[in-house]
Amino acid sequence: MKCNSIIICQTVLATFFLAVACIPRQSDYQEDQVQQAVATTISTIPTYTPFQKPSQIFTYTAVPLSGLFCEYQFCIGHPSIIAFFDVSTQTNPAAPSSFDQGLLVAYNTNIIIEMLWQHAPGISDQSFMLDLILNPDADTLIGNMDVNLINNMNVLYTNISTTATSVLPHGGAAAWICE
């Protein structure tokens, strides 16, 4: 019987030592807490945000559109101090502007308006009109392209700078689709 109690004592002692050996030491527990705190701190450090170069944004000056141009089966308001003329007729009298396509310009020493239109059934992206009117060799988009809802039409607008003329080096370009 004495042998059984020694085996039982040894078994209890072995189980006790294994249980004690599996308990995390206080220093290991604290080290885990420190590592977790460091990881949390590092994850909250802000990431690099690239510096955006400031761009000069020019604001347009509202001009009253008290003039009215009605021809080619549409009408458009314009400043009354200027009048549109048909560039297509000037460049080729045999092919003037029409309802399907055309190019008008109105200008004086303070303002230039160039208006281009093209009949394009099925087209819903007005950005192609901006591509037609802007000269990639002379015009540069400034800032973001704004989309405005005006009379149920999405109107794209962007500020531009141009090297086409030194008199009016800044302006804007807009495009919309009439349905």
C-alpha cells in the first residue's frame, strides 16, 4: 500500500509541476501587454498624406445674359455687349453652321465666348464636347471639373488657362447635352 501512495504522491506532484509550468510568468504577461500597446500605438499613427500643390483657382465674374441669340433652331442667352458671328461661315462660306453642328464666337476686349455644338444622338457623356473645344496645345484645365445640375441638364464646368491669347489668359469651359 505504501507503494501506491508514493505513486499517487508522485502523480500529484507531477501534475502540480506541469500545471505550474503552464501558468504564464508575470514577466511574459507584461511583455505581451507592452507589445500589444506598442502595436496599437503604431496602428494609430497617421499615414503619409501627400502635399497637394496649391493651384490658382480663378473665379468667374457673372455677366448678365440679357442678349438673346436665336438661330439654327435654338436660342441662347449672351451678354448684350457682344454679338455672335458664325466662324464656320468665315472659314468656309459654302459650309455655314447648321442645326447639326456649328461654331460661333462673340468677343470684345474683356470677354471671349466660343460656342461649339454638334448633333450627337445616343451620346450621354458631355466630356467629349470639352475635348472638341479645348486645344491641348494651348489650353490647360485648372482645378477639378465641376458637374452642376442646371434645368435638368448635367453641365460640366472647369476653369482653364490658355496661351492662345495673352489678353485673356484665364477663363472657363462648359459642356452639356441637350436631349
